[in-house]
Amino acid sequence: MIIYKQMTITNINTNLFKFFLAVFQYGSISKAAQELLMSPSTVWQGVRELEKQLDTERLFVKTNKGVRPTDEAVKLHAKIKNAFGLISEAEQDIKTFDENTEAVIKLSAPSTLASHFFHEYFKDFCRQYSKVKFEFFDKHGNTLLAESKIDFVIDLEQCFEKDNFITVNLLTLHGIFITSNKFLIERKLKNTISREILVSLPIIAHREPWNDVAKSIGLQGDNPLMIVASTEFAQSMARNDIGVVYYYDELLSSAPSSDVVKLTIKDIQLPQIKIACAYNKHISKPAKVFLEGLIKFCKDAKYL
């Protein structure tokens, strides 16, 4: 047990530590108050009361940009963060969640994946839990998750390798190259080509998996014509005869078949891409129920 002079942590109102943790996380009294649904003055008074009970001079110093934690605050945060995370998790576990529960689930997920693979699950979930609302974010998912501003992220598995999240694989995508009939006709090519021909063509690639793809096709030192972050945009580049586009076999059914041709590359094997869901250990009960259902849905659909 940590002792600050004569006062022990177990004697202190736990709400004061919630104020402290929120201010430490956001570096701002107003942002912490917004998260806690309280007034800034209440939060700041709580921090000052905690300072008094711990008999320490200052936990935060006000600056032009918000507040800065003192050395004492950093030490305290390291000791109590995990403990209060467990308390929060326990609180969430005992809360009921049923068809009448009102909640907001915040997530980050590529729109193509959500609409193509998960729309049936979303439909069933929304019908069962009609009072649950969703808020989608399509950028900075890892940052938002690290700051506990969203519940979970769905993205490429490799996006989470360096992050301290819990991850579970949802589905597997198989890489392919696509282009237009016109593009092939203009270059007098068939839809089966060699690796040598592939690397001589203008390539349009996805940002995240491109290094693995380039390695698999033996492309060294050459940049593709274009690196994009959207499957919709990549598909439009293929339809408009710009080049050969790195795409996913499982998504090809959503592309107009008359506009897009799947290429067979005779002498290489393109990598499989894992799509994973990442979340923090301490997750809200509604988000936990949603994720458990989503994981089961993906297993039943045999997406992996």
C-alpha cells in the first residue's frame, strides 16, 4: 500500500481518483469535466481535495495549454491506473445490458469492410438493441483507442502490432490485382500475366499492406504509381484504366464485373491479409456484448 505521510489511499473517496485520472489523461480540466459529465469547477475542486488528503503540495500545474502533471502525479498515476481500471471493469460487468438499455458504441472501421462483411450483423444487432446508437470514425483509430475515446478499432492486423491492445482476428482477405478490359486491350495483354510483366505496369497499391505485397512480388526500390488508402478509390482507378490495382478477392463481388478484370499472376503468390479487432482491456458492457456477437458472427460465417 502506498502511504502519503499519514494518509492511506484506501481512506480516500474513490471519486477523487476518478477526477485525477481524467485530468491526467486529457491534460485539461475542461476536457476531463466533459468526459465525467461534471463542471470544471467540481473536477478541479476534487483534485485539490485529493491533494489535501494526500498531503501533497501539487498534483497538476496550470499552463497556457491546460495542466501539466507534477512528479508526484506521475508516481501516483503509475500506481493506481491499473487498480482503477479493474474497478471500472468490475462496474461494467455487473451493469445490466438488455433491449431497453440506451448506449453509444464508438468505433473506427473502414467503411468498405463494415458495409461488405458486417452489415448483416449490424442489422440484427440494431434490431435487438434498438436504443443503442453507433458513432463511426474512419481516421486515427489507434490514437483514439489509446486515449479511450472509442470502444474498439477494426483494421488490418499489422496496424496493431506495436500497440498495447487486445486483438482478435475477424476475417482473412486474399490479395489480387485487378484492372480494366480496356487497359489490357491497349497493351495487348491477357488476364494471365507473369511477375515480370506485372512489375513493368503502373501499379496502384493500398498504403498499409504495400510493403508485404511489394516483397511478395519481388519489387525492390520501385515505387508504385499511386498509393491510396481507400478500396473505393482504388477500384475507381481500375475502372478508369489507370493501371493494375492491388485489391482483395473477397471484395471483388462488389465491383461491376463488366468494368473490372481479375488478373492471374503465374509465378507469384500474393499474401493473405488479416483483419482484426482491437480494444482495451476495460471496455463498456454494450461494446463488449457487441464484440462478442461480432466475433461469433465471423466464426460462423467462416471468414477466417
